[in-house]
Amino acid sequence: SSDLSVLLAAVLIVLYPLLLPRFGFYPTTGVWLLALLWCAGQRNILWALVIGLVFLVVVKLVFQMAMGIPLP
């Protein structure tokens, strides 16, 4: 199970940059982060959703609003 989780996480890491241009930063990152958290053993879906939402809000505030860096 641990080996499978590591393999799935590696696949997710490879897929992430390939999916960004097609679906955009926020949808890709949100789904990707949920999947990566699942691979890491996070099975509480509510907690995973909170982590994902907070991460996306912080990224938007820091990169787009504070620094003016557009995300793909």
C-alpha cells in the first residue's frame, strides 16, 4: 500500500504540469492537492477540502494580489 501511494504521488507530480494548460491553475491545483493528500494518507474529506481551499486562497492572496504575479 505504501509503495502504491508513492507511485501514485509520482504519477500525480508528472501529470500536474501537463494538466495546467488544459484546465487552469485553480481547478488543476485543487483536484491535484486533494489527490495528493489522499496519497499521503489524509482520509478525512472535510479536512482535505479545508486544506485545499485555504491553500488556494493563500496562493491567490500572496501571488496574484500582493505580488501581482498572474498564475496560469
